[in-house]
Amino acid sequence: MSVQVHHFINGEFVAGSGQQQISVTNPIDNQPIATVNIATTAEVEQAVASAQQAFLSWRRTPVSERARLMLRYQHLLKQHHDELATVLAQETGKTFEDARGDVWRGIEVAEQAANIASMMMGETVENVANGIDSYSMVQPLGVCVGITPFNFPAMIPLWMFPIAIACGNSFILKPSEQDPITPTRLAELFAEAGAPSGILQVLHGDKAVVEQLINHPQTKTVSFVGSVAVGQQVYRMATQQLKRAQVFAGAKNHCVIMPDANKQQVINQLVGASVGAAGQRCMAISVAVFVGSSSQWICELRDALKHVKPGLWNDPNAAYGPLISPAAKARVQALIAQGKREGAHCLLDGSDFTVTGYEQGNWLGPTLFSEVTPEMSIYQQEIFGPVLCCICVDSLSEAIELVNANPYGNGTAIFTGSGAAAKQYQQQVEVGQVGINVPIPVPLPFFSFTGWKGSFYGDQHAYGKQAVRFYTETKTVTCRWFDDEVESAPNMSIALK
């Protein structure tokens, strides 16, 4: 049964008046599960106006009250954790446990937002000059915009709006049109937590909605997670409007395996990190770099991947679910075929995998390539599917050179028993997030998500202290109070020295 997904404008859920609709389909069989009206120009204007009006009062709300809102919100998110995971799994195809992780990582950011007072503290220096003090304060910016992808419909919106709103801003979320039900449910719970009308708006739609939000004179910041091409376009558009932007784009994450690593741990971790979530995550390991004799483990890795089977979201034996759409599946299949044509050795081919009874779904089995070179399409492009490419090198220095030559720098990992090798790798590798015997080094929210190079465009990263800096501005005050007795006018050029 197909449901109507609503916009959330000025504290109310509305179906929208647009004539254009988007159909939301279930990835397991591509049957419709929801429809959503594309927000009209007038509805976008209404949302921005409401957010701007809400900001004027919300910015004056005591920071302790803003923190308490986040405490109530994270409590509700925890209460509805499994319900949210079920909704998320059903519209994305993720396994239930994977969906639970998606929700939980978002909850952790909401918890961090409840600590907002300590993250917005300014600085004070007394007597910077005779009778003069200086201090800084951190203040919100206004209406912030978030554009989020399909692959983490709970976690990534929760990366953004709790921190932005806790800082005193209002926020407009434009989630992916491929799985809009989960973000809408997040907004429902936010309203239930007691959020004032207007500080969070949710608009559904397409490219035109995104462009209107970015170009609107009253929006101040843009946060984006998505593909490289769209991310670059969003960044250029936002910065041409002289707005702040943080744009998380593509990735090609390498895992370096040293011969002294624990073989079974490497194989176990590589299986989950490469094909988990059907490879549809920007921190997935898509390239395994085997150093020296560790290359002998590739066949055992293939054998382990053979036992990994996709399945339905509520199948406890399913390792992962389908890809999000037929177009996504077709793209990955085309890249697998291209890899074969370009000379890579396909040790395991999941191109034709199906689940009985759900043959029309977007299924792909685990796929493993060896003898991959940097010139091949499967190495150069972010596949975003359950495909792992293997490259063999002779030394750690050669592995570091390979990783650093790649245009992306989102995440990387090294598996080794050597502290010296780990230290060399973490110091020399040009990647923002490094795991040492940890395959997917996504930081907890008191740190920040710190992609480098072509994986990120902007200056301040997501969540943690950097997000607070992104969503605020610093004001410095120089202050002098006179005694009741009137003093003679000082020479200010001397007084300020």
C-alpha cells in the first residue's frame, strides 16, 4: 500500500500542492510504497520565511533550554529506535541490524548536541589595555540548509540539524527523494519533543528545490552529502552566493594489509567493510592493498565472500540488502563488465544474483576482482556497490604512494602488528580518517567527520566542534566601563597599546 509523504512547514505536516509527484519504490521488488509531491516555489518560500521568523526568537532562547530540547529529542529517538530502524529498513532494503546502526549513530550526534553550551563557550582576557577587557562570543547564523543522501536517511540528517538548531539556528532539510519516510518521521519526533514551530522544516523534491534553497537570499549555510558531480555543483553554487558550504562527496577507500597482520581478522573485517550495506556507504572499503606475502590471502578472502548472501531486511541470515534502485544496480553491473573487459581478474561475480520470490529487486552478490591497476575504471570510479578490488604491492611505501595518488581522501585503514608501520602510515597517508586494525574508522561525534581532497569541499567538517564552528560566527567585544567621575578624554592610540 502506497502512502503519501508530507512536507513539514511551519510546524505542520502538509501534503503539498505541487502537480509533480515522485514515486518511492521498495528496493526488494521495485513496487511503489509511497508518493511525495515536489515542493513548489511558493512552498519553498513559505518554509524559508517560517524558518527565518523562527530563528529571530530561537536565537534568543537560553542555551540551556536548547540543550534540554536535544535531551528530550534523543530520549524519544531511543524510545522509537527499533520502530525507526524498521521504517528505514523497509524503505531502503537495509538489513534490520544495519538499519539499527544507522539510527543509533544519529542518536549519538543528538546526544552531543545536548552538550551545546560547553561547545559554544567564548574566551575572555581581562585588562588587554588600561581598564579595557576583551571577550568573544559565539552566535548563530540564521537559516541553514541540509541536503542528504539515500544511503543513511537517519544518521546523516541527524549529523546536521540537531547541532545547527542547538547552536540557535533554524534548519531546512531536503532529504533524498528515494527514501523520504525516515527523515519525515525524525521531524515528527522532533516536534513531539517540543521543538518550536519553524525551527525545523522538511521539504521534499528534486534539483529545482535544492537550487531554490541554495540561491535564496535568506539561507546562510549549505550542508551536503552525496555524489561527486552533484556535490561539486552544490559547492560552486553556494560559494558563488558567498555562503558557507560543507560538501561531502566521493570516496575510494583503501585498506592496506601488511604480512604481519592477523590473517583471519583481516579476512573477517574486509568482508563486512567491503560488501556490508551493499557497498552503499562512503566509508566502505573498496580497494584492498596487499603488501608482500599477504597477497596469498586473496583466495581465502574469495572463499569467505562466497558465503555472504544478500536477503530481505527481516531475514536474520541476510548479510545485506538490495541496492537502492534499478539504475544503481545497472551502473554497478556495467562497471563490473567494464572491469572484466579492461583485464581485471573477476574471482567472484555477483552480477546475476537474485533472491527467490523477489527476482525484480535490485540484488547484487559480492564481487571480487584481483590484478586491478590504477588505470582501470573499477579503480578510478566510486562503484558504490558490493565490489572489492585487490591490488598487490611490494612495500608499505608503495602502498602509501598508491593511496596518496588517488584523488579521494575520505577514509583508509591499515592492518598490521607493527606499531612502527602503523605510525608511518597514519603520518604519511593523505586521507582524513585513518583506521589502525579498524576497517571503517567513522569517528564518534565528539570528533568530526574529516574527509580530505576530492571527498570534501569546505573548511569545517560535520558534527563535533567543527560543526559548531560551521553553524556559528564569532563576535569579539572590546569593553570599557567608566567610573561615575568623568575622566578627561584619553589618547586612544595610547590606551589601546
